[in-house]
Amino acid sequence: MSSVLRVTALTAAAVTGFLVFVAGTPAHANTTFANCAALDGHVFSRAHNSAVISESNTITSLNDGDAISFTIRYNSGANGTVTGAITIDGATIFSETLSFGGGGLAFGVYTRNATYDPPADGTNVSLVFTTLPFSSMEGSVRFTVSCTPGSASAAPVAAAATKTFATERARRILEDRPDRPRYIRKRLKALWGDDADADETADTLTRAANGHGRTAAVPPRVTPNRPFQVASASSNPPLTGMAARDATVRAASYRSDDVTEGCGADDTGASRLSCIDVWTEGHYTRFTDRGDRDGHFAVVYAGADIHLTPWVIAGLMGQVDWMTDDIGSADTRVEGIGWMVGPYASMRLTPNLFFDVRAAWGLSDTDVNAAGVTGNVSTERWLVTGQLSGNFHTGPYRITPEVSVEYINEKLDAYTVSSGAQIAAQTVSIGRLRAGPEVARIFDIGNGMTLEPRAAVAAVWDFNPPDDVTLGNVRYGNDDFRAVVEAGTILKTESGINFAISGKYEGLGVSGFDAYGGYLWINVPL
């Protein structure tokens, strides 16, 4: 009876398999591999009770010199047949049916091997694994792929991965820039008008400009409608022209208590020119792109500056940045660390207008792992930025619009990857225009401390965009417009130590791209 049941079961399985086959061959969802390196290690297997009998794949780029090999593992513990076949670019490179028991092969595992050498470079090459319905009730087949890239195929992938990385890193450096104008952040109250002390400070500073010991008339309050009206000594004509402008900006830059505290100030209210501020801030951003790219960027800034005049700050800053960039479909990972250093200046042009400028130069070192080969590339880079910021009030709120122009250039040296392929030198440059407002409100929280919650939004346009790069059948670097939103708060202590924390999102207006980040900032006067 058991023999009858066994024969019946085998017959039913064969009939069912035949009906599935003739009704249409089901297949796995089409899988796309960027290149030989991405294909390496792929496995397709099928057991006797699986309805899926084939798998269709596409190799985006297959180069002459790539070497593909297949291991086909048959297994059965019951009578019947097991079939496997491999087709590449329409040509069958392997097909075999094994018959187990009943005078055929003994039950167990049998291994077969096949190889394929691409006849020439190809794109969108098809790779299909097929199995006929098994008559064996315990049959299975497993296909394992090994692919070794040839040296010719490594060069374009490594070059594209390197430039894609450098392009995004340049964008990150521009976006994760030092926080706002230094003058504004160094002297937070400068934005709020110092209303309680503006008259007294203007009077004190004007008397100092006209000579010690003379009395001065109390001036009209400095306002945006009267930006250059300052106090004048009663025995002297009022200051005019640039002298009036200098005294006005100086008056707007200092509170009366500033001119009597340390850091080189004297009782005439000369200034705090010998006060040095040391500051540092750190940024971190994670970005994803087109659903198959994952990257991380971090940068730490440190700088020191001093007042050259009450309305001009100059200093030196340096940065160290690090970034990783993984693109799964292209099987690439690029990681780099770099530094830049240079001068900067921040100035108050009028009580409500600020200007910042910065220049920097530096080097970086980048490791590339692409298409199964590795390499290291050195780069030289520089940037210049200029930013104009305004300042307006409406009720208890501050509105600080800004517009900036930024330019960065990075030259990637030629290098050789581990396969011996030569990667030519490349250059990445981005010119950017950025504009948008910051809105804030200040709160006195006691003990001489203030808290300033703030929010900002900016539109970004790359008027000199980077070149597009195609990697893993995806174009990168072709998004010229985007928007950034940011929110955070600043804490200022009575000692002059300032802290800031902020979070942001970048990617509005860019399809498939998201970036989340934030930064911490601290300023310490010495």
C-alpha cells in the first residue's frame, strides 16, 4: 500500500509541477546588480516544494575582463529528476538534469561548475536561473555566483564613486558652515539694540572722541531712522561724516556696562579691543539619497578672534571634517578626513547691517573601495564666503535676514587602485547663493542669563553646480535648488560664555534626498 501511495504522490507532484510550468514560469522580482562586484556572492536556490522555479536578474554594467563563475549544487533524497539552467545575455551557458534513484544517481549531493567570460563590455546584461519542475519529492538545487572584476571595469566605477563623494562632501562643508555671523553670535545683545543704554553709551564714547573731561549733551536715541545721530560735546561742534558713523556704530556695539568692565576697557569707554574670544562648534549630519545611499558627515570648528575696532572683529579658524558614503547598488564605500584653516572677519556696517567674510585652504585624504578594488586619493581644496545680514524688530521678535555667496573648489589627484587601473585627476567646484531669515525672541531667565529661541529657513541655489555623475545606474549631483529649515536656542551667561544648540533638515525641493543634522557651539572670552 505504501508503494501505491508513493507512486500516487510522485505522479501528483509531477502533474502539479507540469501545470505550473505550462501556466507560466513564476520568477523572483527582478534584481538589478550594478556591476560584477555587486553580483559576487549572489545565491538563488529552489526546493522541491517551491512554486518559484526561476529568477531573472540584470547586471547594469558588465565589462570585458570580468570573470564570472557559478557553483551548482544538486541534492535529492528520493527518486526523481532535478534540473538547473543558466542563461546570460540570451545564451545558455549551463543546463543539466540529474536523475536520482531507479537506476540513476545515488541519493546525495552533486556539484557542477560553470564559467562565463564576457565577450565585450555590456550594459543591462540579463542573467536568468531556471529550474524545471522537480519530479523528486526531496530534490533541490542551489546556484552560487562568484565574480571577479577585471582591471578595466574598476576604473570607471572608482572614478565615479570618488567624484560623487567629493561632490557631496563639498556640499556638506558649505551647508554645515560655522553658525551665522561671528559679530552677531559674539555680542548677542547687539541685535536687540541695547535700548536701555544706547544714549549713555553714545554720550560716553563721543566725549571720549572729543576729549576727556568735557560734558556732553545727551543725544537722541539711536534708531534705524536716525542711524548716524550721536552725542556731541557742548564746547565742540557735533561729529559729522565718518566720525559720526564710527561713533554711532561704536555706540550700538557696546552697552555702558561694557565700557567699565575688564578686557582692556577704560573709564572713557575706549573699547574691549584686547578681549579674545575662543570658540568651537561641532556639526553632524546623516544623509540618504535615492533610497540606496547612506552617508555621515561631521565637522569640528575652532577659532579665536579679537575686536580690531568696536565694530570690526578679525580672527583665525580651523576645521577638521570626516565623511563616509555608501552606495549599495554600486557596491562602493568611500571615506575621507580633511582639514582647512584660514582667516575671517565680521563687521557691523550700521547698527542694523552686518557683513562677514571668510577664506580657507586645506587638504584631505580619502579611501576608496569600489567594484572590488581599493585606492587612496589626496585632495587640495579652498573656499571663500561672504555674507550680509540685516536686523529688524517687530514687537518682542527679532528678524535677521541674510544673503550669502559661497564658493568651494576641490582638486582630486590622480591615483592607482589595487587592480592597477589608473584614475585620472578630477575637480569639483560649487558656487552657491543662499538667502533666508532667522526669527528669534530673547528671554531674561535671571542671574544675568538670557535665552534666545530661534528658527530659520533658507533657500539654496547652486549657480555653479557640480557635474552630474552616474553611479549604479543613478545620477547624482544634479540638484541645484533646495531649502533648509533650522531651529535651536542660544544661552548667554553673565560671564560672557555663550552656548548654542540647533537641529536642521535639508532636502526640501530635492527628490529622494534627505539630510538631518545639528550642531553644538560654545564661545568663551579670555
